[in-house]
Amino acid sequence: MVEENKKKTAKQRPPRRSWLRRFGSVVKWMFILGILGILFAGGAVSGYVASIVKDDPVRSEELIQKEVSQNAVTGFAYFRDGQPIGQLRTEEDRRLVEFNNIPQLVIDAVLAIEDNNFYNHKGVDFSGTLRAVKQKLLNESVQTGGSTLTQQLARRVFLSLDRTEDRKIKEILLSLRLERYLSKQEILTAYLNKVPFGNGSNGYNVYGIKAAAKGIFGLDDLDKLNTAQAAYLAGLPQLPSKYSAFNGVGEFNETAFNRALERQKLVLRRMLEENKITVSQYNEALQFDIKGSLAPHTKKAYATYPYLMLETERKAAAILLSLNEGKNGVVDPNTSSSAADNNTLFEEARRQLMTGGYRVYTTIDKKVYSAMHSVSEDSGNFTKDSKARGKEQTAGMMINNKTGAILGMIEGRDFNIEQMNYATQMIRQPGSTMKPIAAYLPALDAGLIQPAGILDDAPIILKDGGKGYHIPKNANNRYQGLVTARYALNKSLNLPALKLFNEKVGIEKAWAFSKKLGITTIQDDDYKAQTGVIGGLKYGVTVEDLTNAYSSIGNQGAFNDAYMIEKIVDAQGKIIYQHKVNPEQVYSKQTAYLMTDMLRTVITNGTASTVKKNYKHFKDVPIVGKTGSTQNYGDVWFMGYTPDVTLGMWVGYKEQINTLQGDTQKRQAQTLWTKVMNAVIDKQPELFVTKEFAKPEGIVKKTVSAYSGKLPTDLTDRFTTDIFNVKYVPKQSDDGISRAKYITYNGVNYLPLEGTPEDFLKEKIVVKRDKPIQDLVKELLAAFKSMREHQSLQYYMPEDAKSDFPTEVDPRVDDGNAPTAPSGVNVSYTTGKAVITFNPSGSPDVVGYRLYRSLNGGAYKKQAILSVGEGTTFTPGTPSSANASFYVAAVDVAGHETSSGSVAGAVTPTPETTPPPEESPGTEATPDPGAQPGSTEDPGMVIIEPPGSSDVPAGGGTNAAGGSNTAGGSNAAGGNAGSGNTGAETAAP
């Protein structure tokens, strides 16, 4: 049994395996485990890669083509003659180049240092990658980097530039995909258009080989690059900031330049190793003076022309916005880029402009712009800076009348202090420069007034919510009464303009007319502003708008909206916008000529005396213009034009509360206007080809009544000669005067009461005005009750009030008693002739006083009279040598007379022959202090040649102050007005 069991056990034991079989088994299991390990590792790697790229989109061929071909291209701005202003605002300079325009020399240099196996790999060069790893691990002096050009392009277009392992994996996968959809030429071209090369000589960051050649070597043509320069540029993309020979403002950086030279030598060596250049070319390139070939340092356009570049950007972006919205480049001021709901769209248009490679051609004349800035940049032309008020600022704009093209501007004095463009963005009160636009032009065009038409410079009472009523003043604190329209404009009188604006034209029509002339800032509140025509607007106007409006006068009534962008060309050379001049005849040529002639005499005989004094080209280039200033001289203006151009100038401080002080500052706008105009004519005389303002048909000369502006009659004794639009030559006869018997009380003429003594009555030619003085007095007295502050009634009386036609009866009533006697009669001879003074009677019904004189004890005889309100001093002209005595009697409306209780005089002179009383010296009566119409003593008027005279020049007239005034205009009654300051309340010239 035992034996059998042993045998069975022995049979069940497996045969012993050979060592060969055991080895095979081990190998088999190692293989299996290896496969499993590889699968596991592959799965792990795949999982890792998947986790990295799971959020990265799979980019389609269309998207890859689009993104790679899309380039931000630098745009440029140009002067009107094609000279460059500079590149549009950006810190980058990008210029595209096509593959066919890239020299082989440049390609060889780039590939030699960046990717010498470019044409053989499929996006990733594994041998190059291993080589780069080896160089990095061994810290070799030459490290080429492992990224192919395709990888660099993928990173720049689709990925961030952060150095992370995640980015590297995405980069490799993207490179493989790019190589699948793009040709080698497309990849190389895109790379050379997108890669950075550091700073150029003007400080801009240059992107792309074309911008690098221009910015670093000043070469527009890549074919002009030599081997040394090509190798220098090819070495920069690895570390552009480290190798940049220029800093951010274009200054030379010696240390960085030396680094770049070392890099260039490496590029040349690699080119030699790759057989891209010969040994002789290599040695020649090493000897080349790279430093000497660098582009000279230039300032950025935003350093040279900061204001102009910003304005170009604003206006061009607005045009792009309008093009995007299908408006063909027409910018609607009511939906401008300043509107809150339009800001986003405008910013998108601005970015489009900055990166789209647009070329913007402006209307700016470089010589004009330079001449204007030569004035604004000369500190000697300005008042010294004030700690309290800051820097005296100015703005100006010159516009071509025939086209509306902006030729030049002064945007401010110091861009570093204030970036706002004072010429286009600042809104300020226009003062009296608004008078021609909103009052005289619409009135002339409608035939409501002509230069010889008569306006009443008398008070107008306006409602004022805060003060009850407001009574505007003139700058000279006088009211001159009836004056011609020409004279009123020459002297910048406020009241005639206010009456045209409020009463004749009407506010609604005045603003509608102004809007047609490009005034875009009128607000709803301005339709309630009765003083808007002298500067009482809610906000005001811009220098551009106001200059724009005046240019229409120089263009014979045809308005061209001012513009600064002539055309815009896209990156492909296609003109996407071209300005079209589209003039609109807003008013007649005759109206424009009349207005021009009136503005001519503003310079020759009016408030623009500084322009008249300093302008140098009267013989060659005719000018006309209008002054203006605002409340307390917060702003001063001068708007002037020639037949070819219009120049508007403003001077003030950033804050309007800071006012200009002293005569020099108050006339600063005139001074700067003249300096600018003189400089521009000297530097760019070809702009001024028209030697005179064209006189259209329908302009005639006519002599009319200086009382009414109508045809003279036999009664008319004052005339004015001026030019007219033939359509509006008056056909009615003079109804502005009449002969009447009246009495004067407190400077106002009244119909006399029955019984009023004849010697206090006057029978003369008197003036009929639209609003009689009696009515004005009533309105003033009623307004005074609601006014906190006002002047005396006499202050508001126009200077010709005593010439007014009486319409009401003398308000004084006889009290039935003789008046109280005057007292304090006194005579003195300090002037050699008798001067008699007295204290007035206290009776309310007194009409005046009589002076009586006795010579040598003889009978007293009446010598003179004074009406109430004409003073308490008699000057009969009696010499001290006469033995004379005097007394004064008060006379009331009923003719009752009461003599003074004292007699003055009775001096015993040196004996001499005394002539009879009726011939005694000094018996003439005291002259009426307010000379009446018809009197050559009236300071407000003279009698000129009668109607029909032919020797008065066109545009001439009478000078109210006396004598012929061929410069134009007449003052129908009243002296000359000065050129003071006013604003919304009392607007200035």
C-alpha cells in the first residue's frame, strides 16, 4: 500500500521546467506589465492633457484663418497737403506686409535663429525641443529655444504669453492644428506681421517686420535692409524689451543696444552655419555700423501735435460711428458721441479707428496751424500766470469760407495742464458776438432793418423771476436814444440788439435762424432767455460753432458746416469716407453784403480799435469783424473774416468766474486775432486771393431821414446816407418827426396845460418814437416797485428824451396859490462872468424860474428861464464889469409868479460908459441844455448834405457826434458809446 501511494504521489508532481521556459515567462509578464504601464501612463497623460484642454475650444479652420489673418494695424493722420501729422493714438506701431514683399534675406535671418527646421516639421520640432532642453539643463551659452514659429504664432494669436506648462501643451496641440489648415507662407507672414521688435526711435512699440524696419532704421522698404540690419532685427523678438535700442520716449539705450549687437552676432553665425550667407557677407555684416544706421530720434505725434491728434481721433471716430450706423458719415449733433447712450458705440468706433489701419486726411493746413500756434505758444503774448486765476487761456479757429474746411486752430496753451480742446469742446457765453447772428442778420434778411434804419437805444424792461424786473444797460452806462442800426452795431449797443431779438425778429425765429448757421448748443431754456442775444444763454456756444456761423457771412450767405476730416482710407486703400461740400443759402447775398459792410465799420469806427491799430495788411487783405465780452470780462471774443477765411478768437480762464482785468486783457482777443491773422497771411499768402468783398446786384445807396430811416420830407432836417438792399429801400415818407408846442418836465416833454406861461413852452421839431418817453416813464416807475435795486429815473432817460414828441398832458396841477419863492440867490464872478445860483421853490406845481437883471440901478428885465429839472444855475454871460443885480422868480403852471426875497449883485464897478440895457453885454438867454432836433448844437447829430447828394461814399453816413463820417453809420440822437463790458445782463462789445 505504501509503495502504491508513493508511486501515485510521484506521478502527480509536475515535471520540472527548464530555465529557458522560466525566462520566457518572465519576459512575457514584463511585456504585459509594460503594456499595461504604457496604457496606464498614456491614459494618465491623456487624462492630464484632457483636463488641460477641456475648456479650450476646438477651433475650426474658418476661425483659425480669421484669427491669424486679423491684425491690429496702426492708423495715420495727415495734413491737407498729404504731409503726415503722425500715427493715431496708440503705444504700438503696426504695419502689414505681404509675403511677396518680404525679402528672402529677412526670412533666412529669422529662420536661422528661430526655427531652422521650419519647412520640415508639422508644427512641433521634437529634435529642436530636445536640443533646447539639453541646452537648458547643461546651461549652455547658446540656447536656441524649443518653440517653432508655428508655436510662437499659436501662442500670440490664441493663448496668453504667461510661461506655464499648461500653456505649452495647448501651444503644441494648436501648432499641429495650425499646420493642418495654414500653409508655411501664411504662418511665416502672420508671424512677421505680429511679433514685437521693441521700441522705435519715436518710442512706440513696433510690431511686425515692416514697422520694425521703419521705427528702428527709418526704412519704409524692406528690400533696403542689408544683412547686418536684417540679422539685427531677426534677433529682437526673443526678448524685445531687453534688446530695444530705444526707450519708451525714443531715447537711445546704450546698454540694451549692446545686448542687441551680441544677439545680432549670434544670428549672423547661425546664418553662416545654415549656408544662408557667405563668409565674406558674414564679415562685412560684422563690420557694418549698425548704430550709425539707426533712425534719428523723433517725438510721437501726440507729443508734437497732442491737441490735433486727439481732435482728429474724435472727429474720425464719430464719422466711423455714423458709417457703422448707415448715416454715410453725417454726424447728427443731437445724437453726438457725448450722449450717454452713445458712449459705448463711440468707444467701439474709436477702437476700430485705432486698430484698423485707417489713414485719416484732415483739412488742417500745416503752415496755418504752425502760424497760429507760434502765437499761442509765445508766453510773451499773454498775461503772466496767476496763482488765483491760473493760466490765461485762448482758443481760435480758422475756416475756409467757401468750403467750411477747418484750416487751423488753437486748442489751448498747454496740453500738459489742460487736455480739453478749448476750440471745439469748451462752451462759453458769446457776449455781443451773438448780435449779428441772432439779431442783425435775420432782421436784415427779413427787411425789418437796414444799416440806415433807426433803432431806439432806450431802456427795455424785462421780467426777472429773482428780482421782479431787469433793466439791461449798455457797456458805457448810457442810453443814446434814436441811432442808426450801423451805429448801434459799431458801438455794440445792447438795447437796439435786444429790441431786434425780442420784438422785431422774435426769439423763436432768431434761434431757428441761428441753428441754420451751425449754432448747435441752443437749449430749450434759451427760448425763454430774453437776453440771449447779448450772452444770456443757458450754456453758450463753442468757438467752432460761432466761427462757423460767421463764415457764412463771408461766403455770401451760403452756410457750409465746418469740417476737419477730408477723407478716410481703410487698410486696403479703399476710400470709405469723402467729405462733400454742400452749401445751403440761408440768407441772401445782399443781406451778407450789408452785414459785412456794417462789420467793416465796427473796425474803422467802432469797438475794434485794437484790430484797426495793429492789423498790417489792410491794403492787401480786407477784414471785418465783431467784438464781444461777457459779464465782468469773464470772456472776450473777436470774430473776424476776410473774403476767403474766417478766424474766431476767444480769451479767458478755465473757470469763467476768473475774469480778465485791465485794458490789455480786456482787448486780448482783438490783439491775438490780429497777431494770428498777420502771421498766417505772412506764412500762407496764397489763402488770401480775393482782394475785396464781392458786391452783389441789388445794393443801392440812399439818403434817408435820420429820425425814421424813411424818405425825407420838407420838415426833415437831419439825414443819413447808407447802402440798402434795393428790395427794402423805404417807400414811405418821414413820419418820425413833427412840429409841436410842449413843455419839458423832468426831462420829458408834455402837452402844456391851459394857462401855462408861453415863455416856458417850446415849439420845435420833435421826434416820434415807437415807445414815447411818457410811456417809458410809466413802465419804469411801475417796475421800480418790484425791484430791489435800481438807478434813479433820470439815469434811464435816453439822451434825446427832450426831443420826444409829447403825447400826454403835463401831470402838474395848479394848487390855486402862488408858488413859494426861491431862496439863497447868489451871484459870483469867478469865471469873469456872472453865475447866479438859487435854492428851488418847494411848490409842486412850479414849471420853472425866471432870472431878472438890473444894470446900474435901472429897471429889472427878464434875462433867462430854466424849466424844472434843468438845474438851479443861471449863466447869463453878464461880465463882472457891469454894475448888475439879479433876482429869481418861481412860476407855476397857472402863470403865478413869486419873486425871491433877496437881490444878488448891486456891485459898484469902475465907472465906464454903460450901454443901454437892451444892448448890454450878456443879455443872451441861457441855452437850452438839451438841444432839440434841428439844432446844430445837438451832440448827437449833424445836418449832412440834403437828399440827392452824390458825393457820400457807399456805406457812409453821418457821425452823430458831429461832422461827416464816411466810415459809416449815424447816431440819430446821442453821443458816441464806449466799448465797455457786459454779459448776459449787460453784454459788452
